[in-house]
Amino acid sequence: MGRNRNANIPRANSDSSLSRRSLLQRAGWTVAAAALPSGVFAADTISPVMAKLSTYMSEAGGRALPDEVVEKAKHHILDTFAAMISGSDLPPARAAFQFARDYTTDKTATIVASKMTSSPLEAALINGMLAHSDETDDSNEFSQSHPGCSVVPATLAAGEKFGIDGTRFLRAVTLGYDIGPRMTISFGALEFRNNSHKSTHAISSVFGSAAAAGCAANLNAQQMRWLLDYTAQQSSGIGAWNRDTEHIEKAFVFAGMTARSGVTAALVVHAGFNGIDDIFSGTDNYFQAYAPNAHPEELVDKLGERYEIARTNIKKWTVGSPIQAPLDAMYNILKKRPVNPDDVKSVVVRLAHTEARVVDNREMPDICLQHMVAVMLIDKTASFHAAHDKPRMKDPAVLRVRAKVQLVPSDELEKLEPARQAIVEITLNDGTVLSDHVTDVRGTVDNPMTREEVIQKCRDLVEPVLGKENCTNLIDKIMGIEKVQDIRDLRSVLQKA
């Protein structure tokens, strides 16, 4: 027998009693179903992976998390909001704000670092663009993705729509980090990224955003299966974002598009859309279309034991991920021995091939390794302002130092991917060689930043935009998010006065 395809009516969070209107709707659907050819509404076979995954997702909002995971989630939420706010004056954010002005009559959802509001869909897109306006946001090397810049905006938008509390918000974000990265991990993320021409960043982010938004919407297990179906249909993104020289398309692909699409999947299912029970198996399934050699069982591997948010990196430096290790190495060298740039004969930086080609003499300062190494040598640090000061790329003093920097793709380090290691050698004019090999970048799982470091990074990024008092209030709200009764209360600390 075929099952009732509209088992999600009434919705999971609606009253258990049926209205006269819903009864009439059900009667109409029953008549329509009877008129169709036999088998049209036949039940799909649900694979064990889908059954386990959808059940886990539906229960996430009510499931307590380990204390250490709660702490890490707070770090990533705060870090992502800081990325949104600090990126609010960069080109991708300015473009997003211009787009937002046509949608400000809806007061449902917050547009961060502004005075505007919009519908949840537009807010998810715009806040996602803000979160990846530059290279400040977090990254998950195992999945080759940036989870926070999409998942947090999607959760905020859906959370404001449904008025969830801070605890569910945190659990929804954590679920998003669990589901999105596991998707591209199941593909074999690094090889898939290098050979498919598709964007792992977009694929991971859209599934993570949808899972988080579905948790905010309190979808049940059946609805979560349909949510994954509609997410798969919206899965997109190709590697051409690498050619974007202004970061605007990249911000859209990594975060804006995926946050909006994830929220869309949650809202249409919440509204009553049904779909395929298991988009991951059966005829023309998602894996056949995207990654025929994938391992779907990875979607549920150690689910509830291994939390991807705990394996996601927070960046110490506000630059592209491949430059993190070289700057760590430069910082370590200069901390031991101050070096005058005029005394330097050469700087050799060794990176894995796949990392080197992303940051080799790029047009933007925050993803140009040679430029940022030169800045570090001159400034003894790499500030947010320096990483976004494009005119300084033509400064003769910087260019003189930059000419001494050589990037060498390393076969040895390539074998260690996805671990992002770097070897830096500074040779002085007198022949002295200063070197450092970074194996664990600061902010990664094996060398994590402390709560105090995450908070200080937030202060450095947020205070220039929102002011010291508002920044302090934002930090207090996120670090005590369990006390937030309605996530809409975050609006006062996320927007300009």
C-alpha cells in the first residue's frame, strides 16, 4: 500500500487537532490520488542511511550536546557574526546591501550591521554575503568548505521566522555543521574538488544551511527527508568562483546562495510541500548525479559522536586559509628574533601544490601570499585593515619586500593534504637562515584558539563597526546564549544603532 504523501499536514509544531479547512484539503488530495494511475504515489524505499540521518536531524533540537561542543559552537557563532560585521563595508557586502533595499518592508529577519530588515530568504542571502565578504570566517578542511558563513545566517533567518530560543539556535547551528561537511566528506572532498569542477564549498553549505533551518522549523523525520530532497534539487556551484577577482561571486557561491537555498528548502517543506522520501538512493538519485563513487555511509558515520563543528578551524589571521600557516610561521620566527626587512635577502615559502595555486600572486591582498608575507615582515603582524588595504599592494616599500618572497609548491606537503602545513625560510644578507615548519595552524583542532583569543578577535573586528559597548553586549549574548529566550533579541546587538 502507498503511504499518505501528505503526512506532514498538520505540521510538526502545529496544533494536533485538524481544522475544517485541512480536513477538506485532505479529502481533496485523497480524491486526486485515487484518480492517478496506480503507482504514482507508491512509497519509496528508505535506505538505512536516510532513516538514521533524518531521525537524527529531527531530534537535534531537543538533544543536549556535550559541554565541549557547546563551547566550540559558541566560538564559531561569535566568530561568524564578527565576520559578518567586519565585512559589512567590503564590496560583496555593499552589493548585498544594495540588493536588500528592495526588500526592507518585511520586518521578520535581521540584516546584520545595518538598520534594515527583510524576509528570511533575503536576510539569509545578504547575511551570508556579509559573512564571506572576505576571508575572516571559519573553514573545515576535511570537507573543503566554509560552514559558518552559510549555516549561521540561515539559522538566524529561520530562527527569527519561528521565534526559537538560544539553545535551539545553538543546536541547529551544530547540526548544520554536522550535515553539510559530511556531504562532501562522503564525496572524497579534496579529490572531488580538484577533478569535478564543482564547488565543494557550495554543496556542503547548502546541505548544512538546510539542516540548520529545518531544525529551527522543528521539522519531523519525514519532513527532514523531504527537506533533503529539495536541498539536493538546489545543490549547485562550480569551481569558476576561483576566477572572481572581487570576491562578490565567491561570497554568493559560498554563503549567500547556499544560505538562501537552505532556508528555502526548510520553508517550503514547513508550508506543506512533499517530495521524494530518499533522494540519496533509487533511480536518478543525488549521488548518481553528483558523485557516483561516493560513500553515502559517511553521512552517518559517528553521527552524534564526532561533531564537525569541533573539527572546523577558526582563523587567527583574516586571510585565505592557505596563508594561515605561512603567517603563523612568520609570526613564530619574528617572535624569536626581530628582523629588519632591509636585512632580508629572501623569503621562501613552501606550500602544497593545491594550496599554492589558490594564493599565488592574486589580485586581492587577503588571498595574495606574497603580499601578506611582505606585510607581516614590515608590520610584524597582519591586521584586518592591512589584509584589506588594496592600494597598499602598489606601495613601493611593500613591493620591494614582496620581490624577495618566493612561493614554492611542495610535493612533500602535497602528500599531507588536506592538512595545511607550511615551511618558511628567511635568509638574511649575512647568510643566516631562520626557519619554521608549521604542522598545526593556530585555530585548528590540534592547536585551537582559546575563548579569550576568539573574543579578542571579535573585539578587533566588531568594535570599529558597532562600537565597544555593542560589541561587549554581543559577546555576552553569544557566550550566554542559553539564556536567550527569543533569538530575535539578538537584533539589538547585531545592528547599528
